[in-house]
Amino acid sequence: MEDLLVHAHSVHHDGVTVKPEDAAGILRDNFAPWVLELGLVVEEVGEGAAVLRLPWSDRLAREGGAMSGQALMAAADTAVVIAVAGAKGGFVPMTTVQLNTAFMRPVVGTDVLVTVKLGKLGRTLAFADIVMAANGATVAQASAVYAIIG
């Protein structure tokens, strides 16, 4: 399995900086091996936002050659954790309460950028909107609610 890659942007929170390489470490340390096998690349971490790249892989394709919805949903779910970690200044235990996804067009042979923006981050709940895009076009949108455990 390839190591998770990271790129430029980072965020400061109460003196703590969450950099993309820190976010990659959060993935390695807190996610199941099958999630890591998606090959997600942390592109950006911002105050209440994150961008991850889901690289195209034939292993993620379903019949007909399009990327599976399960891969897109797992990428969206994972990206929310990174956005919350960026906003909190580091990883905190959390769990998905709800994830709603609408698929708009198939993805074939190209990477997907997964962009998360937190709408509200409270003490016990986080609300997120996720846009998944390929070649500049939105391929899926999702909304998520997370329970902050720690």
C-alpha cells in the first residue's frame, strides 16, 4: 500500500497547527486498513474545512467501470474527520451519526476531490457539507452529522 501523500495548506488553532502531514498521520493512526487502501491524499486542511483527493483505481470501480458509491461515501465520511480535526487543532474521538449522499454523475478513470466545509462545530456535534468533484464537475454531494465523543 502506498503511503498517504500530503500537500501545502495548514491551519492554526489555539497555538496548534494541523498540517496536511498531521492529517495524514490522523488517517494512518485512526482508520481501518480498508479505508487506508482507498489511497486518500490530504490536499488541504483549513479552519473547519478540508480537501482530500480520492485517486482513481480500477479496484474501486463497479460493473460498468464507474467508481463505486461506497468508495465515494467512505471518502466523504473520512474527509469530515479531517475537517473536524483541523477545526479542533488535532484529532478527537468522534463517530458518524448520519451521512446522506446524492450521486449526480458517474466517475470513470479520474480522481475525485472531496471538499468538506463544517456548517457548525459544537461541543458534542459537528455538521458538514461535502462536495465531490471530478474534472471540475460535481459528481456527488453529501451532508454529515458527527458526534464528538472526546
